[in-house]
Amino acid sequence: MNFLVNYFSGLGKSTLNRVNGVGAASIMLYGALFAFPQWKNIRLTISQIYIVGVQSLLIVMVSGLFIGMVMALQGYTILVNYGAEGSLGPMVALSILRELGPVVTALLFAGRAGSALTAEIGLMKATEQLSSLEMMAIDPLRRVVSPRFWAGIISLPMLTLIFSAIGILGGHLVGVDWLGVDAGSYWSIMQATVEWEKDVVNGIIKSAVFALVIVWIALYKGYSCIPTSEGISQATTQTVVYSSLAILGLDFILTALMFGI
Amino acid sequence: MSENIVSITDMQFYRGEREIYKDISLSVERGKITAIMGPSGIGKTTLLKLIGGQLTPNRGSVIFQGDDVHKVSRNRLYEMRRKMSMLFQSGALFTNMSVFDNVAYPLREHTKLDESIIETLVKLKLEAVGLRGAAQLLPNELSGGMARRAALARAIALDPELIMYDEPFAGQDPISMGVLVKLIKALNKALDLTSIVVTHDVKEVLGIADYAYIMANKTIIGAGTPEQIKNSDSPLVQQFLRGDADGPVPFHFPANPVEADLLGDSA
């Protein structure tokens, strides 16, 4: 009997905690989104773009290159059986622009920038820097959270475009330069097949949605973490796990909406 | 006559399920140094966060300059916070900026002063705490005592009316402790401040305080001028002043009798 009561009260408590968490995260999202239009914040946002965006360039570019190369290699071995290796260009371009670009960049971004954001905010909380901002009558949402938020949303779509461009070049490197696919057909069939709105813009929309989810999770996890070393490490792990799952889940939904029947 | 800058009445506070304060009433007189002493772990820092409006009590009120901290609008609370300032135990300096930028930060945020005026002000504040020479250092290059003094310079940057010190002496060597004691006293007088010092370093703080409260067992167990406190006949107060291990404030955290715990039901 007692066991049952404990079970249900525990269930209720954890549900309430979850709902509480979602509420707190939504309030934070609201605060961060609408704290933007201030000159000082724009300057802070630009310096954050450097940290989350520019400093993620290397990993994104290298990954893009290898993904493009692998795609071309795999694609070629299959297409050549049907004598269709001329279609290698659109195959590489479409799979990268529609799926691999947004998803892989977002996963990399979650691991590289999301975890860093959580750890940074968590440590600021643990060392009472957030508290001391509040006591100085400065809203940490405005000065700390909001610039990082917007920096993420601005950076990720750009990183995604760079990833896709380099991926297509990597495909060219393997497909054309190494395996001998005709360069003219690589580019011209790609140009004829890839549509601006359907493929490129949809990829950008995907990555913007992923960016929102990643920075939201990362900043909320940091902001609400238990301010101890275990708490911060747990929050950082959760950021990477939750955002990765969210990216993959959302990708399916977005793909269904964009390309589904 | 002097007025109270902060008055707390019948405050009760729970953290989760745990009761931190049963019933606290105290007042802080303008222009004075008020010490709040008590064993560690009884939520002295929590008290300062309640005064600053970062936490909300379950019952009772905190009045700062005539307004209830927990009933005013958020904007008004932020206005009130500009008049109060808090020195955190860790210093809470922003680790990505130099000492100079740390002290300049509240000025840059809250005033439209020219950068040259800010520079002068910051230098003056740093001079007051003896760190003008360390302006360009980063917080991780400072010793613990210096970090606390730098944080103090930042705390007085906006010329607050009330400054709250959270364990200013904890973990300090005798020299920096002496420096901090002198600074708190001198700043209070020179800047016409009101100070609340939360600490368990009885000797140091009783030397400079005008009035003192002793907290234990979720409430206030003694209050008075340092003389009155020293001569108090309350066994609780005397235990705290002498530092006895056991007494009205028990050495043991509440638990079952040790026999029952160790020997199981057979005892």
C-alpha cells in the first residue's frame, strides 16, 4: 500500500518538475528572444558569434569535406553499375543540401558549441556571477543569455551553408578528380536538378530550427543546472544528448513537412 | 534620530521541504554596521538573498527604504537594487574581464558617463581598496584577498546606500583579514554607507560592528551592541562566543540515539 502511494506521489512529483522545467525554459526563451534590440547587446552578440560560430568553422569544414568525399565514393560505386555516374553531382548535392548538411552540422554544433555554452553558463552560476549580475540590477537574461542565443541562431545556418558547399567540393574532389566522372556533367546536372527553394532554402530553414533548439536546450540546461561540478557535468551531457535527439527527431518531422506527399 | 534602512518582520522561509527560518525579525539602522553572526550552514547567505529579493520568503516581509522588496514590480526591484550592493563570498568577479573592466561594468551598464570619467571613477574606487596597480590583471591572477577587495571596489562603484558582505573574512590570512576589517569600517564612514556583515568570525566583526544579531536554530537568539552581546547571559550566545563544541546548539545533527542506530532493534 505504502509502496503504491510512494510510487504515485513520486510520479506526480517528477511530472510536476518536468512541467515546471518546461515553463521555466519557455519564460527564459521569451526573455532571451525579446531582449535583443539594444546596441550593447548587438556588440555582445557579435563577439559571441565569433566564439560559437567562427571557432566552430574548422570542425565544420573538415567534416564537410570528408562527408562529401565519402558520399561521392559510395555513390560512384553504386551508380557506375548502371552507367549513371554522371548523376553523381546531383546525388551528392541533394543528399548534402537536404539532409546531411543541416543534420551533421547541427550535431557537430551541439557537441562543440552547445556543450561549451552549458558549461560556461553553469560555471557562471556556480561562481555566483549570475547572482551578482542580478544584484547589480542587470538582467542576466538580457546580458548573458540573449547574446548567446542570437549568436547561435545566426551562426548555425551559415555554418550549414559552408558545410554543404565544402561537401559538394569534396564530392568533386573524389568523383571528378580521382574517379574520373566528367566535370561538366557533375556540375551541369547538379545545376539542373537542385532547386533553390525546395533544396537550399529548406536546408537553411531546417538548420535555423535546429539552432533554436540547440541553444535553447544548452542555455536552459546551464541556467538551471545544480551549481556543483557534478551538476555542471551532468547538464553538459544532457545538453548534447537532448539536442542530438531533438535534432534527429525534428529532422524527420521537418522532412515530412517539406518533402512529404 | 536614525531610521531603519532594512527591516525584516516575522519572516519564515523554506528551502524545498526544509525550514531555514522559523521566525526572523531584525532591523538595520542607516549609517551603521550591523553584524549577523551564526554557525555556518544556517542560511546567513540566504538572508542576504532574501533582502536582495533573489529569494522570496514564505511569510513575513522585508522592507528596504519603505518598500516591500517582494511586493514591488520587477522594474522597481531593479531600481532598488541599484541602491544596494552585495559582496559575494567568492567575489564573483567576471572571469573574462580585467579588474578594471569588472569595476567599470556597473558604471557602463547603468550610467551614460563618458569613458574618461569612468576611468577616473574606477581608479578612485580601486585606490580606495588599494588595488589601483592591479587594474589590468585578470581575476585568476589575483590572490583570494585581492579578489575580494576588487569585488568590493565593484560593489561600491555605483555608490550604493547599503552594502551586504557575505562572509568577507572566510578563508583569509590574518593580514588580509585585518585589511578587510579596516576597509569595511573606513568605507562605511567615508561613503556614508550602511553595512550588513554576515560572518562567523566573531572577534573581528564585533570590533567594528555597531549592532549585532546572532542566529541559530532557525531564529535570532541574541541581539544588541557588541558590549551587550559579550555580556549576554544567554547560554546559546555564550556557547557561540566561546566556541564550545556542544551546548544549546547541538554538536550532533538530529538523529536516532546512537545505540539504536548501531545495534539495530536489539538495543
